[in-house]
Amino acid sequence: MPLLSALRLNMTNAPGAGNAERYRAALEMASYADANGVTAIGCEEHHLAATGWLPAPLLMAAAVAGCTTNIRISINALLIPLYAPVRLAEDIAVLDQLSAGRVSFVAGMGYRPEEYHAAGKDFRRRGRLMDECLEVLLRSWGDEPFEYHGQLIDVTPKPYTKPHPVFFIGGMSTAAARRAARFGLPFSPPMPMPEIEAVYREELARNGKQGFVFSPENGNTVTHLTTDPDAAWARCGEHFLHEATEYSSWAVPEVPRPNESPTDTIDELRSSAKIEVLTPDELVAQCRAGRTGVTLHPLIGGLPLDEGWESLRLLVERVLPALKP
């Protein structure tokens, strides 16, 4: 089975550092990855982050689509309750057209009250807002006008992909699994979760719907490639830790998340499952032993651009050729 290789471009940065050069580099990396057989590019949405975590994933996906031809593009967390539903349906339809159907997304609800406050949305109504937005998206992309707040509307343009753009319902709860089954949409937990997946399949059968589950093999673990892992940890560890520390600070007791063990130091991070630093030969050996996917994070936490480019080039020049049939 060929290796499923991806770049994660969530655009985290160091405090006070410039962003324009890094955004340009992200598009250059996307173009290089597209030209050299990388499978996918992903991003996800967060707001009000000290690291500058990408708050506009639709814009990023559109920019990536414009500088690539074949690569799949995934918004792995699109927080749909934060948007005006009809406007979101229009934006996604346009994105689907300009990418010729290469963009997919995981519809998430989010768990940070401050993000809802910034968007002028009621955090207490997040479940209802999620359901309302899903209903509007699906009806907007249909062929018939529908009633919206007392008036008939017909959203245009319609998407390129029929019957609608590829998207999943994300989450790690039974409520998320039931919601995905109720809408007849595929379910995407961020890591394998057999008990929750069983709930989804039971609800599909109860609702007479069809669907499937997709979850990353290694959860949200990301990989950095280098010829000398010890030296790379010494040079880059503070950048890896910078992103991990902020993400950990968002933890909510009642909301489980993958790879949530505390990591206050570089040594703790190195022993966790959040990031792995491998040589190309180590990754090739793992793939030959059965590993099927890898996600590089070449701009993590303000990582110097030359370090990110080295990791990407090692994937393209050393790993992918070694795994060709």
C-alpha cells in the first residue's frame, strides 16, 4: 500500500515574529509537495491564539488550491457554528468549484467559549447551531430553493462535487457520532475510537443511513524528518514545545482530546506521542513494517524555514522514492 503523506499547515508562529514570509513559504511548500507526489495538505481552524494558529482555513485552502493541481486539500477542523450558514455554503461552493472538488473538510463544533464570543455566537447553543448549519449547508447545495427565515432562497453557485462537497462530522463524543449518523454523513474522530465508532454504526442502522468512519492511523502525531534527530531536538525543540504548550492550555476537563498528556518541557514532549523526529531510513523501515501514513508539520511553532524545507525535501527525495513499488 502506498504511503499516505501529508503536510499540516496550521501556521503557528513564535510571538512577535513576522507572518508574511511564512505564509508565502507555505504556498511554495504546497506547490513543491504537489509536484512531487505528496498525497494531501491539511489545515485546521482556531481563533485568538498567541501562536497565530490559522483562523481562516477557507482562505488558506483557496490559496493552496490556486497554486496546486492534483493534491488533496483537507480542512481538518472547520468550526461551522461560528459562521453565517448561507454565506458559509456559498464560500464552500466557490472553493469546491475553483479546486475542482479537491477540498474536503471536517465539520467541527469547537470547545472554546472565547471563540464563540469573538464570533458573536452563544456557546451554550453550540449543539443547536451545529445542527442548523448542517441543515442549511445540505439544503443550500441542493437543486431546489428552500425556506430560510421565512423566505425562499436559492444559493448559487452550486458546488462542483455532486451531490455536495466531501465532508465529515468530526468529534470524540457519542453526541458527535449520533449527529453524523443522523445526517447520513461520514464520521471522523481524530484518532481510532472503537466504542464511539460503534455508536455511529448503530445509529446509522437505526436511521436507515449509510456512512463510514475515517480516523488518522496515528491520531494527531506529526513527524519531523532529519538526518540527526538528537541535533534536531536541540535546534527545534523549543518550536515544537511552543505549539504543544498553547494547545495543551486549551484543554477542557469534560472534552477529551488526543495526545493530551501534559508536556511542560522539551524532554516531556520528546517522550510523548505528540511529535516524532525520525531519520528517513527510520520512517522507511516503519512503512515497510506496515505503517501507512505520515504527516509533516514543516512550519510548527515558528520553526525556521530551512528546517521545515529540510524535512519536506527528505520526505520527497529519500522516503517516497524508497517506497515506490
